[in-house]
Amino acid sequence: MPDKVDVAIIGGGAAGLMCGLTAGRRGKRVRVIEHANRVGKKILMSGGGRCNFTNTGTTPANFLSANPHYCKSALARFSPGDFIEMVDAHGIAWHEKELGQLFCDDSSKQIVRMLLDECADAGVQVQTSCRIEGVQKMADGFRLETSSGTVECPALVVATGGLSIPSMGATGFGYELARQFGHSVRPTRAGLVPLTLSGTHQQRVQDLSGVALPVESRCNGQAFRADMLFTHRGLSGPAILQISSYWQPGDDLRLDLLPDRDAL
Ligand SMILES: Cc1cc2nc3c(=O)[nH]c(=O)nc-3n(C[C@H](O)[C@H](O)[C@H](O)COP(=O)(O)OP(=O)(O)OC[C@H]3O[C@@H](n4cnc5c(N)ncnc54)[C@H](O)[C@@H]3O)c2cc1C
């Protein structure tokens, strides 16, 4: 006999757990199915281990999407203030670093614990080390074949995240499933990443590794004023991470190391 739930969620990351606890609070029977041996691995490494859990200045303009309206209703229904309320209710101490970025004083583990406690309170089943072997559309919902048996559900949420850091459990599962159900999938590319250099450029920056300075980074009509960090492999820091989302191989990237000043 298949297990029956109201909502099955594939992926136990930030999105899967948030979705699970929200549906659970609405009285739904929910199961979160995670293939890794624990949930929230990316949350654990986020914000250098202290999880930059929200930004008080979040607006739809901060989201890159082929459909810029897509995030509007979600942001209107659940604001940074709502998340801060949850963090406070769990007694997690936090601080603002800069530009509205909020971090845990102690550890990202507290955010994972909070999400799991909220799921438990809402009666959500969280199943780890469970592989999805097939997803089929039925007349009244979906049928999942998993390594722990068959699950049937009227509502299926795919929250398997993006492709970055496969060692943390990331897969292309969501994209493959979207294709299976006839959706078009836009080409994927890296975003919010450091830039690696090669050849003489890399040799030049190696000696400066560890040095940070305020810069202006510019590419394809976007500009960011923030710190840039020289690393052994290239360039990092907020000014580079931000502009990386607008850069594609071959594009012109300009870095002003003396913004508003004349070097002469
Ligand atoms: C180094 C780093 C630092 C970051 N720092 C921050 C930060 O400080 N603040 C911030 O807001 N964001 C940060 N991010 C981004 C943030 O981690 C992601 O935006 C967020 O975790 C995405 O959540 P998600 O649930 O969509 O995806 P994920 O966290 O990737 O979760 C997807 C889950 O699905 C599971 N999964 C994948 N395939 C399957 C499958 N076939 N079956 C079952 N389960 C599957 C994965 O194992 C994973 O647990 C950081 C990211 C990185 C890489």
C-alpha cells in the first residue's frame, strides 16, 4: 500500500523546510524527502557558518529572473520581519553586519534546528537518506517511487535547489523533472561567485592574496560599490560576488580601485 500524504516535498534545504512547516501549520499531512543523510547542509555553510539569514532591505529588485514579477507575491506574504520574528521566538541571538545583513551571533546550526523544531511542531515528517526513483502524474496527484516505498500525494513541491556544491547534495533533479513534465528550462549559470583568474593575471594577484579594498565593479550596465578581496585563485569579496551574476565569459568587467578619486 502506498503512503498517502497531502503534500510531498522533495528536498530538505531552506526552501523545502520552510514550505513544509508552512503547509504543516495549515493542517496538511506533509512529508519532506531528502536524499542526503541530513537536511539543510547548505544552510550550515551559509554566511561563513553564521548564516546571513535575512536582509532587512530585501525588495523584488534584488531578484534576478526572466520574470521579474515572479517573487513579488512571495515577498509580500512573507517579509524579512516575519523571519526575524521566528528567529526571536527561538531565542537565537543575531546582529546586523552591514547594509541590513543579519547574521546569527553563534552558528548556522541554530537556523537548521529552528526549522526542524518548527517542522516537528507542525507534525511534518522529515525523511533523510531517501532516494527518489521516479515521479508519475496521476489523475488526482502524483506518485513517487522512493528507496523507502511508494508515496502518493495531491500536491508535490520540488525544492531541490540549484546546482552549486554537489558535495552538499545539490543535483539537477529539479531541472530534469521540469523537462520530464514538458517545461522549458533556461540555461543555468553560476551567480554570486568569486572569479578565478589564469596565467599572468593569476600570478599578479597571488602576491596580494588576503588584501581587501573598497572598489566599484561594473558590468553590463550594473555597478556595485563594496569590498573586493584578492585571493590565491583570483578575486572575491562582495563587489565581485555581486557583479559575477551579471558577467558571462567574454563580457567586459571593469574594476575601479579608486572610486571617486584621481590616481594622478
Ligand atoms: C557557500 C555558500 C554560502 C551561502 N551563504 C548564504 C547566506 O549567508 N545567506 C543566504 O541567504 N544564502 C546563502 N547562500 C545561498 C543559500 O544557501 C541558498 O540560496 C539556499 O540554501 C537555497 O535553499 P534551497 O532549499 O532552495 O536549496 P538547497 O539548500 O540546495 O537545498 C536543496 C536540497 O535538496 C536536496 N536534493 C537535491 N536533489 C535531491 C533529490 N533528487 N532527492 C531528494 N533531495 C534532493 C539537497 O540535498 C538539498 O538538501 C549560500 C550558498 C553557498 C553555496
